[in-house]
Amino acid sequence: YKDCNVVLSARGMLHPGALSQKKFKKKIFLFFFKLFGWQHKVQWHATDEQELKFIQQQFGELNNIKIAGNFPNLLEKATAPVKNENELVIGTVALISPMKNHLQVLKALQTVHAKIEWHIYGPIKEEVYWQQCKQLIHQLPSGISVHYHGELPPADLSKTMEKFQLFIMPSKSENFGHAILEALSAGKPVITTNTTPFKNLQQFKAGYTVSVDQLETALPKAIQHFAIMQEEEFNDWSKAATEYARGFVSTDQLQQQYQHLFTTA
């Protein structure tokens, strides 16, 4: 620390939802972090105003916090299976962990009246949690099928997006949600929560942003909404998803933010 300046990115780890996972271990870490005064010895990097507030909630009114947003990876618009009424093919690319809320999706699927395929990609981070998910998978109605494909190589992402129509990731907390923006850019409407930066998807017909406190009722309704769509209406939402992603971020502004972050660190 003596010979260089250090930029420390919170990357969502100070979000209340993230701190609620393995919270005893994290409380100990934060205690010693504050004890040694490290919060004053680094340049904090927050990705938005919300994360800045989370940092301040833990360490007080610091003057060494700078905001620089996430650089997105936008995909080309992908094709999709033909959309039939009362049928839906869903995809998720994420770690298998309580934070990503796979279990809540399975609970929602128990009450949806349609033929649904859900394709899950991502490494299993917590085996106990995945076993809970598998128990619910075995209890799903006959018209609902779930397929786990394991970890997805980044090079296969674009091709994989062609296999489903809708992307779902109702995270308990999300610093940004790169997978969400990638799905939107590929023309996949998204169902997510208000803990992500994508808080107004329904307004733009790009998907549904549901309250994390109302998932039990709002999540099945959102899935059912897309399931009953016919192809023409669904294609409108798909087009709107791509347009939403393209207009979400300014690359020029991001470059200025990062220049400011590193030149003043």
C-alpha cells in the first residue's frame, strides 16, 4: 500500500442481499477491515449511486468514492424457437446459488399453466442448494421440464441464446447483471428483480422487473404473461429488448468515468 495507489471495487458485495449470505464470516471480515482503517487507504469504486450508498452504510461518509459504471458486452440479436401460444422456452446463465434465486423460479413454475422448458447453465456454487432445487424439479407438473447443462463456455453464449425465448434471473441482489444485458441485447425479454439496474423493463416492453419482496405472486404472473403470448406480440417484445439494451449505456461516458477513477486514485 505504501508504494502504490489501490482501487477497491465493491462489485455488489456490500449489497444487503449479498451481506445476508454467510453473514457471520462477512461481519468478522468487515470488523477487521474497519479496525485497521483500510476504508480510508483505498480509492473506492462504485458502479452506481446505489452502490455508493451501500459503501457509505458500512463505512460512513467517505470522500474517496468514485462512480464508474460497468462496461457491457452486447450480443448480436439471436434467433429463437417459434413462439406458440401457451408454450415458452426459458433460459438462465448464472451461478447455481441462493443469490440467483433458482429455487424461487421453480416454485413459480409449479403454478404456471403452460408447457414450459427451462434450460439452466452455470456452475454449481452451493451443492446443498442445488439438491433443494432438484427436489422441486421432480415435483413439477408434467408440462414443465427443466434441463441443467452445466457451465457454459463464454464462446458458446451467443449460440446458446438461440435455444430459448425468455431469460430469467430474479436475483436477490445484483451489482449489475451482465448476463441480463447480454440477454436483452440478443433479443430475449428478461424477468428479473428490482435489485438490479434494470428497473423499468415492462415500461419498455423489454421484460418484467418484479419486486424482490413480491416474488411469490409476481413471478408466476410474469412467466404466465409471456407463456400465453402468440408469436407476433412476442416478436415485438423481443425487438424492444434489443433496443432497450442498445440504449442502456453510453460507452463515451464510461470511458470518461474510468479515466477519472484511475487518474485520481
